[in-house]
Amino acid sequence: KTSGARGAFKPPRLDLVDVARGAALAMMIVYHIIWDFEFFGLIDKGVASSPPMRGFSHAIASAFLIIAGVSVALAHRGNFKRAALRKQFTKVALAAAAVTLVTAYAIPQAPITFGILHAMALGVLITAAFAKAPWGVTMAVALAMIAAPFFIHSPTFDAPAIQWLGLGTDEPAALDWRPALPWTGVMLFGLALARTPRGQRFLVRADEFKADEDAISRALRWVGKRTLPIYLIHQPALFAALYVVALTMGVAPQFGADRGFVEACRAECLAKGASADVCAQSCGCVVDTVKRSGRW
């Protein structure tokens, strides 16, 4: 779950944007806690993949990317800052690559090949191209990118080399899947919102907001300034802590055995709308086939 990731360039910073980003990350952590509880058998299966929770996940990802788009508008007020662009792209792209490598090694049945960090890294480049464009043009392109997967979908785009575009008819088994379309369009939408006349007036007023009046605002501002490192470390930390809890309760999954793979496979299958019987049979068939091939 989506990325969250740090979407602001420096300077300038607005406390309100940092607080909003911190709140989005807090909601992401809540979602990941629920996912981890299900994975370790501490709550019923299917909770994290239920329609309400998937909607919650999409809302969190949308919030992160919209805030990232707003941050691009703030970063390039006045002159276009190429150095800041290169620095931000490099930082997010390296973090996205690290997530892919780690998940490919740790969870090869569901690696993150194009998650929220990947969408944001691409979004840094695309939003930079529109940083000084008329807001109406930016909005039109953003809405077209968001709508594209609903009108253009073909098995041709299921090829691994271009599946990240998001125009295929199938989704890969992945812990986080945020293809370029529509998700990069969501980030561009955030840029367009910030550059509308009303958005610019709102950001001027937002500059007056200071997160010093209560502890919650200060905490969210602190988190909002450090979302990328917190995003990268929070799930491994949660996973390790809950694994210890699951061990003490005798419900810890046996990693590397059939059970862990079948459970992950069935959860992904159910999330795509298939029946429980079909998912059980299909995932069991996958295990048998892979074992017979000698690749298990």
C-alpha cells in the first residue's frame, strides 16, 4: 500500500501540506496493520482484501499522490528548479528500486514491480513537464490519464515489459500495484488543482497555518517531513513485531512452505472477485504444477 512517500521538494514547505502528508501516512500504517494481522492469522481471512478496505487503500494512495502533485506546484513557484527535480526523482526512484529488489527476494510470489513509489517517481517527471503549463491543459491531461484504463484495455498490454502502463486486462500478483494509468494521472491532477485560481488562493491562506497549537498537529508535521524513510521502514518493523506475537500465539505462518504461498494466492484471487472454491482449486493447482516443474 501505496506509497506512501515523501512528495515535497524543498523549499518551500507549508505546515498544512506536511500535516496532510503525515495524516495520509498514518492511515497507510493503519491499513498495513490490518493486512499484517490477517497475514499472521490474528483476524479473519479476507478482511484486508474486502471492498471497503480496498477502497480505503485506494483513497490513501490517491491522497499521497494528490499531495505530491500539490508539492510540485509549490516547489516550482517562480523559477523552475531543475536541481530539486533531479534530487527528488533520484531519491524516489532509488527507493522504488529498493522496494522491488527486497520484495522480489523476500516475497517472490508477489513482488512490487510498480507500486506507489514507482508511480510517484514517474509522476515527478510528468508533473515537471506540466509545471508551467496552463492549469486547464494540465487538468485535461490528468483526467484523460485517470480515465484511460476504463476505455482502453487489451491483453496486448499484459506483456511484462509494458504491463506497468495499466492498460492490460490482468493484474500481476503484487503486494502493491499502482500502474502509471491511472495513478500517475492522479499526481498530475494534484498539480492541476494547486494551479487553479481557487487552488492558488487556498495555498496562500494555507501558508498562515502553523502546526504548533497541539501535539497531534506537531506529530503529523514531523511525520510529514519524513514520510519516505518512515514508509520504507514501518512495514518491516510491523511485520517483525507481529511475527513475534503470532509465534507466542502459535499461529505464525511457516514461511517457504505451501501454506504461505497458497494463502497469499487465495487472498489475491478473492480480491479479484473469484469464488472461494475456484481460488482454492486454482492456487492448489499452481503449487502442484510448480513443484512438478522442479522450480518450487
